Amino acid sequence: MPDCQILKAREKEDFLRALAFVLPHEKTCCTLTRRILDREDGVYLILRGGTKGHPIVDGVFFFIDDEILLPCLSGIRSHGMKALAAFLEGKKLFCISALEDELSKIRGILSRLSKPPKIRESRRYYFMEHQDRDAALNAIGGLPGEFRIQLAGPDYESVLLPLHFAYMREEVLIKGRSLNEEFEKGQLREALKSQVVVTAASSSENQNRIVAKAGTNAIASKVMQLGGVYTVQEERGRGIAAALTAFLAESAAKKEMSTVLFVGKRNAAAIAAYRRAGFRDSGKEYTIEYYD
């Protein structure tokens, strides 16, 4: 076999090998791990020749519809980088989401392609991990008395749509693009089925006004990754986001699972809320880059 090749995972054994490689990095590769566990189409292994004909996994990534690349390239060697470059040659790339040190490797590959993609927008995040359960309990207890935490199910779709649209426009939508509301309705519908979503709602029996939401966007084997945290403007700064994320982290801890999240480096209010909930900066940086 060549020094390095890229294999698309199709058989059970392929996914098991990919999972074995990624699990030690599950906290920072939660979404990729979940896609491997679900045996989704688009999981690839970077393999190099090993002894006795058994190839060694040098990296794993997810790539589908020429859109997104979620790489786990720990310890990848030069031959693996060349194989990945050959794989990306001629493909349209919309987004890469990875730890900054891994994304820097991919940038080197992209610069050598015959038509390197142009960066449209680059977003930097802190990677935070929940470490303080006492802080979480205090944050939950600090939820303003006029609100209660509710678990949201599929029947919450219509009441959560305004918050979801607002979150997408404020936190996710890239410059120059408009919100595809029909697509986002489908995304929210799926999240309410497959993820854990909690809300802060008025505790009054006469109304059910929802002012904030938070949830998971990936649940791997031992790690929950949070996302979609949003509080309406007029209720910010009252500890509501801290209470919701702390509630999710405490729920995960009871199941002996870790909780992680990424937060924009310039979002001081969100960083303060997550620290109040017991999240701490890991020292790792995460980057999402979008391309034309």
C-alpha cells in the first residue's frame, strides 16, 4: 500500500478504527465523535502503512457535500498531509471547524492547492470545560425567581423559533448572507428531537414567556458540547444564561459526563456567564473559518 491513503469509512470496522483514534480527543472533537458513533456518511480515515500489512490511523476527518471539514489530525505526518492535500484538490470548501493548531496545518495545505480558497471570515473562540460543580449549583440557585427552567421538546418548536432565528442572526450568520428560515426551522426541529434543550420561562401560571434557551449541539460517548445559548436583550445580565448552562453541566455530571463549549473571544458577557456557571478556560483555541 502507498505511504498514506485516505479511506472513506463504510464498514463497521472502519468506524471502530476511526472512533478509537478520536476518543482520546473527544472533548475537542465532540461533533466529529458523534458523527462517527452515528456512522454518518462523510467520515474519512488517513492511513499509513504499518507492520504486517496493518495500516495505522494518522488522522480522521468529516467532509460532505464539499462543505465542512471537521479534522482530528493529532500526530499526522508529512505523508498524511500530502494525502489530505490530494483529497482537497479541486474540491469546493465552505467551512473548516477545528482547534487552532490543527487548522494551521490545514491552512498550509490550502495554500499549496492549485486554486486556494479565499477566506471570507475567521472566528476565534476559547475552548471552555466545566470544572466547578459548586459554582454550577450556585448559578442554578441564582436564576431570578420569576423564571423556571423547562426541558423543551418537539412541541416547543413554534415558541422557540423567534429565539433561534435571533441567535442565528446574532451569533452564527456570516457576513453577506441572509437567514434561510425554512432550513433553520428544520435544524431546530431536529435539535428538539435529538438534543437536550432547556429554556428559562416565566414562572407565572398566567403566561409562558420564554426569555432564554440553551442546549447541546453534540453528545458523544462521555462528553456533551453545549451551544445555541441565547437570552433576549432585555433580560441579559441577570444570570439566566449561567443558570441554564450550569443546569446542563450538572445534568451531565450526574451521568459522569464532561461538558464543554466554545465561546467567542470577544464575547465578554458570555465568557463571564460561563465562568459563573463553573466553566474554565482550557488554554486551547478553536477556530471556524468560512470560505468564498
